[in-house]
Amino acid sequence: MTCLPHPDQIYSNKQHFSKRPKFANIYKNPLPMQAWKTYQDKNQERFLEELKALLRIPSVSSDSTHQRDMITCAEAVRQSLMDAGASKAEIFPTAGHPVVFAEKIVDVSKPTVLVYGHYDVQPVDPLELWHTPPFEPTIKNGMIYARGSADDKGQFFMHVKALEIMNQSGELPCNIKFIIEGEEEIGSPSLGDFISSHKDLLKADVILISDTSMISLETPSIEIGVRGLAYIQVEITGPNRDLHSGVYGGAVANPITILAKMIASCHDENNHITIPGFYDNVVESSVADREKMAAAPFDEKEYMRDLGVKSLWGEKGYSTNERTGIRPTLELNGIWGGFQGEGSKTVLPSIASAKISARLVPNQRSGEIAHMLLDYFKKIAPPGVTVNTFELHGGEPYMTPMDSLAYIAAEKAIEASFGKKPVPQRGGGSIPICSLLESELGIKIVFMGFGLDSDNLHSPNEKYNIANFYKGIETIPYFHKFFAEESLK
């Protein structure tokens, strides 16, 4: 994989990523749009009930006890695509969880959009922090609370319903294919083999993904990039067994203490990552890019109030939005060791472990960063302990070319639906499969997400604004219309 370009460097695909056209004749043919909206308004309650049925399936990809649920969910996704009007929908087994593929080919001379999404969800732990059962969708204050509601069942299901709307109205502007996988939350380990062996099946002109967020319904935005990910696990072993902390304390290194010190050494007093070489390949955002980010509305007090914190934390010299978009990070995701049960047990533990992830920006590479982290923890370990490190999974950062016809189609779609142009934003999350999709299929990706940063992704009480769900369904057909029009100019 070649290095990603600087965000200021715009690249293009000759066929469907040519020069930026003017925003002209957005409403050239309003009749399909009227039919789409009429059909949606008539069926939106059913759409919501169908989403709730999908959310009831506990498709947790990381938990082997949910193996049967993964198959059940894949079948439910396949059936929903057939019901929406796909000409064919199939389940493909993989070395892990199955992939669902579907397509609706209306005219081979028209462009083809490949929709990517995932039906697997994160674990629900800690369960006691959920206000309602995570797999019993609950409507409250205009939100649907359930695991997977925003990430990503609610978002990919918008595309299923958009297909139904366009199909039922007889106005399908381009061909549509779907690839809905079941392993995104564990790094998509099986998808690479599936893609490489099914390139003809997946042949398309652009990839459309709704697994990102926007600022708000009042201030719509498009994410022009997502960060990469390097995820590792560190295990520190001291004595060959748990010891009495009174008899041995002060004489033998405590693995938890050692691990805590090692992790603390990863940041300096300015919250700058101290690991040698970590920033070597980072593409610094231009002053113009930073000014654009600063122009987006952001209420720091509301941000803190929503999170229940009294102050914010991060790398000195950067704003909150910059820290979560254009800067790499290193976070401790979990740490354990020693006695965890009720009451007390005076023990000096034998082993302590931690899961650590780094979010990456262009032009960092996940493999290089993962090995850098693994080597760092081995090098700084003091005598008296043994360090074992493991690379879990990762993915590369990705940037969307803003002059591409696909990006402009998304921009115009949101303008047509929301009545205002979207703000370009850099996303803080990761979609590890993006670089693989592009390198294997030779086409670009455009993000059109309708979630919110406050949707509690990967946390208890995940939610999705029902208004965003409906707005996404309304907006997606516009994308297909504008992409078809611009591609055929």
C-alpha cells in the first residue's frame, strides 16, 4: 500500500473522479424525489419496526457463544435485502462469520455503487450500566436504545430501505451492490480473502459507507477521512505464582505496579506520546485545514456536560476536534491483574495485562506502529519481570478525495435533503477495511454517516436518533441520483 496523500493533495480516478463540476441543476428532475419521499412517509413506522427486529439479534462477533446468532443475523440481513427488491442476495461462508452479498442491476451501462456495512456488534459489558436491555430496542425521547442501533445496523439498514424506496417507485438511478460483513468489530479478519476471491462479483464504481457520524441535523457534515488503528496486548509476569503481599511485598516486583509505570511513561506532561518514532510519518494538517475545522460549531461546555467531566484532556497545542480527528492517540482500553472479587485479599499478583490501542493518521501504518509499541514495552521493562506482547488487529487511515464525483454527489445529496451544504470533517474512529477495499477493488470510498458522536458507540446505552435514521433513508436516494447524473456527463 503506497503512502496516503496529504489532505491538501487531491487525487482522482479518471472515470468517476474527474474534475469538480459546478453545483448546477440539483433539482433537475424532482419527480423521483417526490415519489421517494411519499413512499417513505407512508412506510416509516414499518421501517422502524423492521430495524427493531434486526437489533434484537445479539450478533456479538467476538463472543463464540453467539455463533448461532451471527448466522441468524446474516440470514435476516439477506432476507431484508430480498424484501427490499434485490435481484439476488446470498450468504457466503468465510473462515469466520458469514458475509452477505446482494445486488440490484438495472442497466449495465449505468454506474454501480457498492454499499458496505456490518451486522456484527460490540459486546454489551458492563451490562449493569445499561438502563434498558441491550437487545430489546427501547424508544425514549426520540432515540432508539439498543446495541448496534448506530453502529452499524441502524446505518446500513438505511441503505436497505433506500433500495426499497427506489425500487418500489420505479426510479433506481444506478446499479447497487451490498457487502454486509460480520467481523468489523474484530478487525475484519476474513473479509480480505473474500474480497480478493470475489473481485468480479464486487466490481463497482464507488464504495458508499454509512458507519460514521455527522455534527448534527442542524449542521450536517461529511467525514472526509477516518483514522487507522493499531491494537496490542501487553502481559507482565513477575513471580511464578501469586504471593502473600505481606511476606513478599517490597522484595518482589509487583506486575501491576510495573505495568502501570510502563503505561504512564507513554505520555509526557503535555500529553504528547513519548514512544520514539511514533510521530515520524504523521502528515501535519495545514493551517487552512485547521481553520476549516475551527469554523465548525462546537460547544465545549455542552461537550463536557454530556460526558460528565469537569475538564478536557489531550495533547497540548490542539483543540478538542483536532485531537479527535487530525492527531494520533494512544489509549489504554483495559487493564487487569490480581484479586478482583468481593472483599479483600492481600495478594501480590503473578501477572498483569493491558489492552492498548493507537489511533493513526496519514501516513502512519498500523503494522509499523504495532511493532513499535510491542518493542517499546519490551525495551523499557525492568529486571524482575517478563514481558509478552501480542498484536491483536489493526487498519490503515483513509482519506476521501474531495474533488471526486462521489464526494460531490454526497455533498449535493445532503444539500438537497437538509437544505444546506455539509461541513467536511475528519472522523476519529476507524474502519479498518477501507484501505483493503480500495487496494483490492481499485475504487474510492465516500462516507455518508448519520450517527452522532453522542450515540454511545461501544458503550452502554448505545442509541440512534430516529430522526437521523429517517433522514438517512431520505438522503441516500439523492446520492444515487446525483452520482448517476455526474458519472454519465
